[in-house]
Amino acid sequence: MRSAAVEAIAKVDVGPLEAQLKSVLQGATPSSTYPFVVLYRLLGNSDDPSMAAVFADSLKGISVSREADFFNGIQHSRKPWLRALLLELARGESRNSSAAFVTLTDWPDADTQRELVRICLQRLQAAPPPSSPERRHYLVELEPCRRYLGMRAGAWPALLASWSPTSTL
């Protein structure tokens, strides 16, 4: 019944029901079976910056499936509070840091792109020595940065071709 209500709300504007949806997410347990992707999508469009803390709390101790629901639900939101949360997650060492980083690569603003380059730089500088047992894990975790930096480097020829003395890169 509750899942059907959430699905019905998704077809209209959240409006005054935002507080109730927020409480549903706050009260969810690991065994809850709500349509979480819809909850995250609806609440991800909120203008309420306190939603960042609600989302952060909702990610603690959850399954990989619910984590996927989170990233799928928020993929089209560009709220400033969500950007801050994703950057915090991307900088961290949690299981979802790579997914947060990859999600942010779709954000087109220059500030986000600069932050992603900084995150990659920090990760590159933290490289364990080749003989370290952590090296393999490090290389796997570094892959999103390598792909992102490669993509950004691939954009340079186009940027340089369109550059003129009066423009800025």
C-alpha cells in the first residue's frame, strides 16, 4: 500500500507531501521495500538543503541494490545541496565514493569539474608503492579518475582549436 502511494505521488507534483516522503525515507530500515529509486528522485528535486543529511543518513548500512536506487534516483537532479553531498562522498573512502564521483562527471558546471580534477590529483598523490598489498585495490579505485582525466584530456584539442587570444580556457 505504501509503495503504491509513493508511485502515485511520483505522477504528480510532490508539493505539500515532501515532508511525508522525507519521513518515509528517514524511517526506512534495511528490510523496507519502498520504491526507493522513486523516493530519491522525488526528494532529490527538493530545494530544502537539509535533505543532504537525510540522504547521507539513508545511505548508512544499506544494500548495494538500495545504493543503486539512490544513484539512479538522483541522476537528473542538479541541486546545490546534492552536489555538496556527492562531492563529500566522492572524496571519502566509502563503498559509494566511486559511484558519487562518476555521477558528478555528468554535472556540466566548471566548479564541479575543477573539484573532480582535485579529487583525482589527491588520489594520484596517495598512490601506495608498487610493492604494497593495497596497490591493486588502489588501481581499481583509481579507474574512474583515469577515465575522467582521459576524457578531459581528449577535450583539450577541441578547446585549443576554438581558442582565440581574447578567450579564456
